[in-house]
Amino acid sequence: MKINNIIIEPVLTEKATGLVKENVYMFEVSSKANKHQVKEALQKLYKVKVGQVRIMVRKGKSRRLGRRMTATRLADKKFAFVKLTEGKLDLFPQA
């Protein structure tokens, strides 16, 4: 799997910005990626040292869409919580 396909985007939520104080960053990753691939991709892309990677899969919600309000299911999403041992990521906007 290519590095560009492993990490989709950083997550910019209140929970994710709160974790930055503990040097933990949250990323949305490919559903096929594993911990080792996420760790390797981050080290190559951002030139940091990754200590721990935790993976979480959030199940897709049910939605009622369209004119007939048929029930559909949104896709599952996979998130990675990455703890850095060395280095820092400047992903979050400063207000």
C-alpha cells in the first residue's frame, strides 16, 4: 500500500486538539491499513519518531435519505491515535 493512501487526513475535533497536550495526534486512515503501516508512513512523511499507535474503527451510522426516505448505511471509518516520542507535528491552526 502506498504512503499517500494510508493516511487520509488529520482529525480536527475538540477531542483531537485536547490530546495534543499529551503528544497524541489523531488521523483518519485507510480501512485496509494496519498499525505498522501507519507508523512507517508517519515517520517518512513528517520526519518524527512514533512511539505508540492505537487503531479504532467507528461503525457507519444509519441514515434515511432521498424522496422516499429509504434507509442507507454510511461507511465505516478507521482512526489512528499516534503518540510521538520525538518531534512535533504542526497540524492544528493557532487562534
